Amino acid sequence: MLNTIETLKGMLSPLPAYWNSLAESVPGEIIRRPAALGEWSALQCLYHLLDAERLVFPARVRIFLSGGDAFPAFNPDEEGTDYSRMSPVEVAREFARHRGDNLRLLEQVQPQHMALEARHAELGMVTLAQMLNEWVAHDLNHTIQAERALMQAFLPGSGPWRHYFKDHDMDGT
């Protein structure tokens, strides 16, 4: 079964090291470059992941485990935090710290908890298992989004190989 607690934790565990590596090695002009006008840069994806790690997922897990019956939706455009005064390395380290805290929080989740229900403000009744699966999918979604933004700096220089990346090439060439 894919959504076992250990599998979910295993998927959530490696991302901080990945982001730390990017933040330490990718030049600022590349990590701050959006894939296209109006899209997030890799760093903005990390900002959002940090918000989710600080404000969204731990609060939701605690609501489920405490028997709470509802939790609000999260709108990143209205509720996001301004991390622009922090370096990418500082943001990645803060993300890693919160992810570590949240992995320890997930140690409290037992198989019988996976069926617990609470009402999401927009989606209606959801289970803890569904929310934990969404957490993993959310991580992967924004990692893909960040990688797509990073890729843009290298596509123009890839010469005849560029056409292999047409699904991700925001210049449309």
C-alpha cells in the first residue's frame, strides 16, 4: 500500500537535503529566475514550501490528532510570508528545521489515525490519510515546478538537444 505512514514519511524526509543543496550551489540569478512571467521561481517555490511546513501541515495534523472537526484552507497569495530578506541558504535551513519538527510530529500518527476525518473549508470532509498523501504530492508538485524554473537557464545553451525539452521550454522554441 502506497500511503502507509512509513512510505509517506520516507517521501517527505529527503526534500530538505535537496533544497539545502540547491540553495548552496545554484547561483542566485538562477534560483530567483521564474520559469515564465507570472510563474514562481525555484526560490518562490521554496518560500511556499516553508510556509506550508510552518503554517499548514503541522496545524492540520494536530487538528486531526486532537479530534478537531475543521480546518481552514490556505491561500498562498494572501497568507504567504515574505522571506525575501533571507538568503536562499537561510530559507532552506529554516525549511529543513521545520520539516524535521514535522517528521517528529508524524511519529505520533498511528495506522488507526489514518481514517480520522475533519472538514476542509473548501473541500469538505477529508481523512488524515488523504491529507498526508496531499502533503507528499504538494512537495513533489512544487519541486517539479522549481526544477522547471531552474531548467530555463540551461535550455537556450543546449543547442540541438533543446527540442527534447519542448514540454518544459517556456520560450516555446
